[in-house]
Amino acid sequence: MNRSMVQAISMAIILAIIVIQIIWMRKHPDQWRWSIPVFLWMLHAFIFYVTVFFTDLPHTDWSAVLRLHGYISIFIVEAARLRRGSY
């Protein structure tokens, strides 16, 4: 599988996650804050892949920042669950 195919699949999954997050926020209006870290991470990833597909900019540094954003997002969610006692 070539890189473009992987990027296209990634973009489709990112869009699916964004849709799922929006649906979840609407179904759970009292708990919408749980979706913010992942929603923002996916929005960041969507913007990243749009620039990958439509520009010739080097994306190495941005890719590293996107990964860091993901790690921070998961850390926030997991730390909140631990603090809340959801484990």
C-alpha cells in the first residue's frame, strides 16, 4: 500500500471520528467536555492532511507536533478518568 492510500484512509477515519464525536456530544450534552481533546486532535489531523494533499509544504515538523498533540490529548482524557475514578 502506498503512502497516498494510507493518507486517504487516515483522512476517512479522521472524518468518521469527528462525526462520532459530534454525535456523542449531542447525545451526552452534560458530558460534552470529554470529547474536546479528541475532537480538537482530529480537527488538527484533518487540517494537516488537507495541507498534505493540496500543498508541497514539508510536513516533518508538523507531523511531530500532531503526534505530540495526540499524546497530550490521550494524557488529558486518561488523567481525568483516573482523577474521576472511572478505572
